[in-house]
Amino acid sequence: MKDVETPSQIPSPQYRSMLLQLIESQAYRELMAAQAFGHALKYVPEMKNKMMISEHITEELEHYECTVFLYEGLDGGNVEKVIQPKLSRVPYPESWEELAMVQFLYDQAGFWHLKEYERCSYLPYRKIVGKILEEEAGHEGFGEAMLRPWCKDPRNLPRAQQLFEKWLPIALLSFGRPKTEGNKVAIELGLKSRDSGAVMQDFLNQIKPAMRACRLKFPPPASLGIELPAYVDLAL
């Protein structure tokens, strides 16, 4: 697919529709993270950590603002209104440890989610993806660094496993359903490079070393409540 540099060059209504869906998904991720971190700021110990989380909130909001401008430029309207029903179903972290789990899973999921669009045929989105990946690289391991010492205490393992099982499905949802017609069309249009199932697997493989270190286990796939590809590998 030839690169598309401006909204006026968009080749078809189908291309525009798929692009709007991608931006909605990115907007949801950025605003959800900002709101989750903001809600949990009261649980964050020590000023240095509070300052770090505050910087993350600002960064996520700036990234969200990029999606707002993109969406409006495509005459998509108010993206917050579109994603609000989905946002309203997401819980908030209610402790410092739960925030660490959220950050751990969402940083890794966000990285793999965005990697799929590094060569997106819509250049304005491709540029924003590059900017976000570069800026988020600085705190990619923050959640994991908080979880590892907490999980060393065996008394914390049941709670850690409970939090992992709570937030893993939410993180996986950000990739979308695998093997759908939408996936196929987006790949054909050059908007993304692979099916959602393949990206899910990369994410799951990425978190396995930290899971082993923290003695976390994958729950049975049927208990996740989301569609996984038949070939998914959950072996640790």
C-alpha cells in the first residue's frame, strides 16, 4: 500500500474507517492510563515516586491529545465520546502494588501494540507512533521494578496473582480480537503488519521472565473472558 500523507489522500471510505478504529484504540489506551495513574496517585509512596507518576500522567495526556488531533483531522468528531463507554468499564487501581501491576502489564502491552504501526501507511499516525515509543521507553520497566521486590515475600504472592489475573485480560483487550476480517483488511491496507494474535503472543512472551521472577502463573485461558488464538503459548 502506498503511503498516505494527508487526509485528502485517503484512498477509500474503508481505509478511513479502519484508520479511525486504530486511533480510537490508541486514544482509549492513552486516556485510560492517564486516568488510572491519576486515580492511584494517592497510594504512591515517597515524593520521588509521586513525581515520576505525575510525569507519566502528563505524558499519557499529551499522547492522548495527539490522537484527538488526528481524529478531528479525519472528521471523526469527539473521540472521547466514542471511547467513553469502554473506559467506564475499566476498574481503577486501589493500591500502590496494584498500580505497579497495571504499569507492568500496560507498558509491555503498549509497546507491542504500537510496534505494529511503526510502518503504518498513514504517515501522520506513523509519526505519532514513533514519538510515543521514544518517550515511553524511559519508564518501560518501572512497574516490573516495583513488583519484583514485593513478590519476594511469599505472603504477597496470593494478592499478586489475584492482581495479575484481574489486569491481564484488560491488557490483552487492547490488541483487539484475533483472526477477524478487520485484522485482514487493516493488514491489506498497510495500516498494520500482523494479526492481533501474533502481537498478543509477543506480549505474553515478553512478560514471562518477570512472571517467573515474581512466581506468577497464567490463569486458564477460559477464565480470561477474552478470545485468544488457538495457537497461543502460555507455557512458562
